[in-house]
Amino acid sequence: MLMVKIGLKVARKRALETLAISLMVAFALSLYASASVLRATLLPLFGNYLRMSYGDVIVIGYIPYQVDRLFSTYAWVEDFTGYAVVPSYGSDGNRTFPLLLGYTEAAYRKDTLLGGFKAPPLRKGEAVLLREGSSFLRPGMTLEVYPMITLRPVEPFRETIVGYAEGGLPLPAGPVLFLNEEEGKRLVLDFGGYTVYSVSLKEDVDGSEALDRVLNALKKVNSFIALTFYSKDDLLFYPGEDVILETSNVLQFLSTVSWSVVTVVLMVIAILYIERNVREVASLRALGASKRDMGQYLLALWGTRIFVGAVLALVIGYLFAVHAVEAALSHPRLQPLKGFVRFNLYASDILIIMMLALLTTLLTVAVSMLVISRMNVVEALRFYGIRIKLKVESSLPFNVMVALSEIRSVLWRASAALVLLSLSLSLIVVPLILGESLKTLEYPKSFDVSVTFLRIPRISPPVPFVLEQLKESNHTKSLSLWIENLYGSVNFKATIEKDGRKMSVFATSCVEALKGSCADVGPKILQGRRPKGLEIAVSDLLSNIMNIKVNDTVRLIVTAKEGTWTYDVRVSGIMADPAFPPSIMLPKELLPKKEYNVFTVYATADDQVLAAKELQGILIGNAYAAGSTTWESFKNNLKMNINFVATSVTLTTLINFSIIILALLTFTFSDVVIKSKLLAILKALGATSLDYYVASFVRWGLVALLASVLTPLLSYSLSIVGISVLSQIYLIKRIVIDWNIFLLPLLSVPLLALLDSVWFRRVGTAEAVKEEG
């Protein structure tokens, strides 16, 4: 216990050194803490948002009234809400606009976000506009709105748009005009038209059974066809979770690298500590301190410093995460989430941080004990510093001789300086490489416009009828109809299996070329060719994740309402897919034999915006729920997400820069303290601060030249590992390196030499006859 007290006293006495070491540990592990807080705070938030806003199970389709009564009878249903969305058209007296009239009573509740947004107090004749897909409507407009799904004359809805509804409604179409309570209830009673339904389940319902329970319940409704999603799995990456996951992935990776570097730095400093305090250590050994006693002493000394750093890491990481969460929720669609933020840090993540701190402590103590065990007591009582060996006949300048003698006398210390400098500077280089590499994500253009539409049973006309109208489009050059499967679709769901590993995938297949050919639009083939027969093409992201190559054989499992089919298929090609989710392209022969309700029209056009409006207008005008996106919009959204992650990565260089400064300061301080006698002798011989600055400049210059070779190798190796970690959501195909970065080792030489010369100036000639202590 006495040795522990001595260790604690020494740590407290050398407060500046303790602070520097604790901050190094804190900055290194704070990134891990930040990543943990981000995951623990935002991912459950998105999960709860889906549960609160959309429910556990989402149903998209035409839902008759009997579903209300049906769900009200089930004990396993916690709550359910439908969004009444009715295909309509509105006129401002001059023009006619296709739109959807919508209503959900959940928007008027005080205690929930169910519905995706909070509706402001609205009077009769006032409505709010869902911003998504509302390019040709705006607040201030007054419209006469007529529902399309009635066979008898009806009183139109006369609505003035008073504002926007911001939120993440999972509607398959836009624009949507949401009514006030009184008129919304009339819409529901007179027209029905539920197209989106949310069901929240009791807590004790097994998630794997949730979808089956809902599907079995919906089968009791005659002629009902819909798409169903289990929100916790099928909507995993909505909205924006890919950005959160990628950001936390890179923070955890960089934190691991930083921790590794700091651990190596502390092991080096621990050896320097034994050398610097050799008399203190030797005295304890001479007084009978056993190896166990010395271990307790060192454990108390280094454990105090490192675990204080671990606690600071939790604090710093938490504060950093608070700002990161604010930035992550800055998108207008995510504003409703801010009221539900609860910052979390799981106990398991705290335990991991403490275990990393413990591992660093044990390694540092082990290295120290190894040095002590090899120390000769008699040698220890003598000066254990640099023995300068000057050759009188040497033709080299005095300053150069001093520098070379320092390197030659204690070669391990020069090697340690080389490793320290290379590792530390890699902390700055690696985030910059990763950030720039993220921004190089390629966007292989595969369409100008895509319009995804849902055919509502009993209301929408047959698909062939609408396709004839799409063919007459004036603004499109090529046009293809693609069937899409969404993750929880009752139409069909696809799964890929290879070597026992399964993954749900987004599947697409061209079923008809309306203009041109299917090859004109849709995903581009990067390797191989388009599939036919018992073949599929896989996205480059899926190829990377599951290590699938052209000509590989994989198992394809297709599940549809009418059954499940399993095929062993050959991979004919790899197609472009810059971001999640992993996807495949199927030939028509492998599709379930069923008429589908969800399609996507891919088109090329000279004017993307006009083409998108025209195609969407045709579909909405025929009572289809439709949402469109242009290529530019898709690309810009993807770029915005990637830039957010890249910026987060690059900003970690600020923390890493602090680690480097602390590491170099601590190392150079320990190094020059050991050489106090040497410095005093040189000063007594008439050497000036400038002389020693030149000597130190030469010594550090030689180390930096070697580090300029080692740093690129380390940085490149770490970047390769980092790229593989990050390429789970965005596939990064190449590493971008600005080779000018590797001049950093040389630029650090003047600073390191200056630190040496400042200490030289403080050393007095009396140090030449003093004992080191």
C-alpha cells in the first residue's frame, strides 16, 4: 500500500506531466466515446421515431374501413393510425394540379409524433402542404380541390395553403395537402382512401412474428393487396441512418488508431521515465522494494494518469457528441426528432473504454518492469544518460558531431523518436485521406428521372392503360418500366445467400421498355453483362460486402404472397450502386408470377424537371400514388450525406493535432531532462543556445527524413484498413492522397529543435556537478 501512495504522490507532484499524459489518453478515447454516444442516442431515436411516427409495421395500399374494426379487436395491437390520402386535382382558376388530399388525426394529438408532423391550429378552409414533392404548389395559393375516386358529384374542398408540414411521412407520393380536423374527417367518411397505415405492437410481441401477424390479419380483408414493412428491419436506413452509422464507424476506427498511437507513445515515455528517474528507482530497489512493490508503484503512477484520461475522454466525447447530434438533426425532415433527444452512453461502451485504458496501463507498466529488471544497481547509481564520444580528429562541425553522438550513444531513443514522429503524424494524415477518399464516391449516371408509383387496388386503372399514356410523354427520350421490391413487400422479397451468410437485398427488374430499350436507363453494368435466365447482376456494394464476383454461384430466395422459390443463380455482372441498400437485378424469368403494385419508371430527358413533373402528373392524374426524383436531386442528396461524413472525419484532425503536440512535448521534455548534465557541460564549454539549436536541428532533421519515408507507409496502410471499415454503406473504390501532406515530418523539425534549445537556455552550469534527481 505504501508503494501505491508513493506512486500517487509522484503523479500529483509532477502535475504538468500527468496532465499532458491524461489529455493524450482523453483525446484518443474521446472519439470512441463520441461514436458510442452518437449510436446510443440517434439510432434508438430513429427507431423510436419509426415506432412513434410510423408504428412497428407499415402498410401501404388501399385500406378499407373494416381494417379499423379488425385491428381494434386484437390484443397484440398497441395502437394503429391510418393516413387518409385521396388522389385529387386542384385548380387555382387558371391551372389544374394533380395532388393528394390527406388527413391524419394523429397530427393533432399533443403527446405523439404519430403522423410524422405536428399540424398547426387550422380553421376551416386552411391546409398545410407536405414540402416533399410540392414543387408546383406553395403557401398562399387558394385551390378548389376535387377527389377523383367518386362516381357522384361532390362538394369540392376549397383550401388556402397556409404553410408547410415538415416531417418524414412515409407516403409514396406528393404533393400532399393536409386538411384541418373538420374537413379531414369528412374526407375519411366520404372517400376513405387510406393508403398508409401504421400499427404499433405490444412490447411482448416478438419482432420476427410481427409482420406475419399483420399479414394474417390483413388477409381477412377481401381483395386487399398492399406492401407491408417491419420498421425495425425493413426501414433500417430511413431517414438518414446511413450517415449516422458511417460517421460513428469512422470515429470508432480513428479512435482505435489514436489509442494505439498513444499506447506506443506512453510505452516510450515510460522507458524514458525510468532513465530520467533512475536514482529514484535504484533507491527503492536498494531499500528492498521487490518487483511486486515496483509493479504497484508503477501501476499507481501510470494508472492514475491513464484512468483520469479515460474519465476525461467520456466527458470530452459526450460534449463533442452533443454538437454532432445537433448537426445530424439539422435537416428539415429531421426537425421533429429534436424534441425526443435523450443522450445515452451504454454501459458496455464505457466498459470498453475502461478496458482500453487498462490495457494501455498494463502495457506501460510491463515495459517499465522490463527495463527495471535489466538494470544493474551499480550502473543505476551512476549517471544513466548520454555518453558523448567526440573524436578530435573529426572534420565534422562541432554541432553535427554532437547530434550524431546523441543518436549513436542511445540508438533506441532515436528509434523511438522516429516511431513516435511517424505514428503521431499519421494521426493527421489518415483522417485527411479518408475524408478526401469519401468525396471521390462515383455517381455512375443511370437515369435522368425516376418515378416510383403505387397502384391502389379498386381505384387505379390497370397498369397497361397508364403505360399507354406514359408512352406519349413529350419530354422523355427513353423510358423503361422497372418492377421494384421494397424490403418488406408482400409482392416479393429477395434474399441472397453465399457461404451460409444471408442478406436481404433490394431487387429490380426491367419488365418493359416503353421507349428505347431497358439498357438505356436503369443501373449501369460495370463488369460482366446484364442477367438472363438463371442469372443475376449484383451491385458493387453488395459485391464488396459479400465478396461476390462475376461468375460466382449464389443462392437466390424469392418470397411472394403466393409462395417461396429458391434458385441457384450465376452472377453475370456487377452494376453501379453508389450507396445503401445492397441491390440485385433480376431477369423477368425469376420474378414471381403476379401482377405487382409498385413500379418505377426510369427515363432520360433533355429537361429533367419538366419530365419529372409530366410523368408524376400522368400517374397522379390516374389515381396512382407517385413520387419522382431527378438525377440531380438524387446525386445532390447523396453528396450532402457523404460531405457530412467526410467533414466529420476531417474535423478529427483537430483532436489528433492536440494528441501530437502533447506527445511531442512530453517526449522532448523527458529526453532533455535526461540530458541535463550533457547540456550543462556543453554550456560550460561555451556552447550557445544557437549552437545547440543547430545540433538539435540536425538530430531531429535526420529523424524526420526517415519519418518522411515511414509516415506514408503507415498512413497508407491505416487508410486501407479504414477504407474497408467505411465501405459498408458507401463503397469507396480508391484512395486519394495529397503527397504534400508528407512534408509534415520536415516541417516539425524547427519546432522540436526550438523546444530543445529553450530547455538548453534554462540549464545552468552548476548542473554539471549536480546529481540527477
